[in-house]
Amino acid sequence: MDNTVEIRWHGRGGQGAKTAALLFGEAAMSLGKNIQAFPEYGPERMGAPVASFNRISSQPINLHCSITNPSLVVVLDPTLMGKVDVTDGIPKGGAIIVNTMMKPAEIKKQLGVAELKVFTVDASGISKETIGREIPNTPMLGALAKVSGLLDYDMMIKDMEKKLSEKFKNKPEIVKGNLEAIKRAYNEVHGE
């Protein structure tokens, strides 16, 4: 399973970590990848820390257990840093993407992770401007697509448009806003 990429999403209940993992997995599957997308939580409520996961591979995935050493971590809510060890298990050379206005160097210093790649994007700000409310999951999809290189950008956008159009049949403004959020985060993510 050397070519399998494992991703962990950190968020709070209601921020869309589970939905984002599912959407990213479905986009990868539509591009011919083998995927797993699953949440890990108990009886959490709105605002409680949650985690979701993806496995993506060009080969069949026969592993059915939790992910302990993700090569990529996506943090939807930066207030979790310090409360949850968002860097737990990331191997040297792995990457973390944080929804924040801070610079990657600041996050790297705050987390004490000189051996990791750190990327930041203001997904909350982007979502407020494009969707009309703070829901950072779809912008973070764009940032993850850029950082990971796992998905062809144009094909991913077409797939997301199709899925969002099915889900929000009578709300084209939601589809348009979410697609714009994905595109902006893809272009605005910065790394170190």
C-alpha cells in the first residue's frame, strides 16, 4: 500500500469535516481512485472536536482500521490547536493545512514542527465572502487539492459542480458560492 495517501481532518461538530472528507473521497473516486472516507466520533454535539479521514490509492485498499499516521492533516478550526494534538502521527515530511489568517511560519513555530510542511489559507474569510457564512469545509477542499496534487483541478471542479448541483437543485447561488470558495482557496493557499 505504498501509494496510499492517508488524510485526517480536524474540525468541530457542524463545521463540515465529515462532509469534506466524503466530498474529497467522492471526487477522487470519480477520477478513478480507490477511496475510503469515514468519520470518527462518539456522541459529540455541535462545536465538539471531531475527526474524519480519507484513504486514497490507485490500488485496491484492503486496510480497514483507523488512520494513525496521516501524511496530510487538514485543520478546519485553528482553535483546536493546543486542545487537540493535530500533529499526532504525521511522519517527517508530512503536511498540515490550517484554516487561519496566520502565515505558515507562524503556525510552524506555534506547533513546533520544523520537520513538517505547513500551509495556511483563510478558509473562514473566503467562505464568508463567497457563501455568505462561515463554513470552512469547501474552501479547505480547494486547499487540500492544491497541496496534495491528488486530483486534477479541472476534473475536480466539474465533479464538485455536479455533486453540489444535485444536492442544491433549487439553490444555484449555493453551488456558485461553494465553487468560488474552492477555487479561491486553491489559489490562495500558502506554504512553507
